[in-house]
Amino acid sequence: MDKFVLSVLVKNKAGVLSRVSGLFSRRGYNIDSLTVCETSNPEHSRMTIVVKGDEYILEQIKKQLAKLEEVISINKCESMSSVEREMALIKVKAEANNRSTIIETCDIYKARIVDVSLTSVIIEITGSEEKIESLIRLLEPYGILEYVKTGLTALERGAEVMN
């Protein structure tokens, strides 16, 4: 199954997120990642939706989304012509004997330590899904206490904008 990233511009109204997610669940499609935020125009929000499937499933999803009156436009983001990023916060055990190694590892990944306690650190990293997963794998031996990821967000390269 292929991974598809959809950028969906919607009216910024109560219940839109519920209607969009309901559309997926009613049809048995799973949302792998979903991010939503108001745009520079407060009347609009942008949803970045990641789904897995084939071209047929993608077309069905786009057709169903287009039927919703709150949907303004739908764009399939191609990885070569868009910028895609995800952010994660990772809480890791950090004792005095391994703290410097954890910090050095974070530096390599251009991650930041955003919180420090006597026994742990919280790391913030932004980048591709692969970059974040790679850092998580490297930190696992130290003891990851918990982590959270934002989900993918994307914008098309160039001067064109969604409207």
C-alpha cells in the first residue's frame, strides 16, 4: 500500500473535523496522521491527512471529501514537490553517566533539549518521519519513558497557494 498526503483547505467552522474524520470511518478508511490548524485567513483551516491505500482508494477519498460543503480544495502532496515535516517530544531517562552522550546524539540530529530533570530529559525534534524514527531507535537503549508526535504536515513548494 502506498502512503498519500492530502492537504485539504476547509472552512474554519465547528464540526468540520468531526465530519471529515467521520467520512473516513464510515467508509472503513484509516487516517494514519491528521494535523489541523487555522491558516493566515481565520475563515479557513488546513488539514494535512496521511492515508495508506492504492490510487482507487485515494480517488474515492478525494471524491467523498469534495462532497462536503466545508471543503474548499484538496491537493495531493507529492514528496518531491512539497516540504513535509513532523515534530516529536521524547522523554528519555538521563542519568549523570549517560546525559552527555544523549546530548551529543541530539546535536547530531539537530534536536533540542527542552526540559531537564535529575533523572530525565525531554527532547524536541523536527524533520521527516524517518529522521524522527532513527533518533528514537538510537535513544531506546537509554530508556524512552514516553514520546508524542504531531503527525505530518506539508506545504507544496513554489509560489502557488491553495484557495
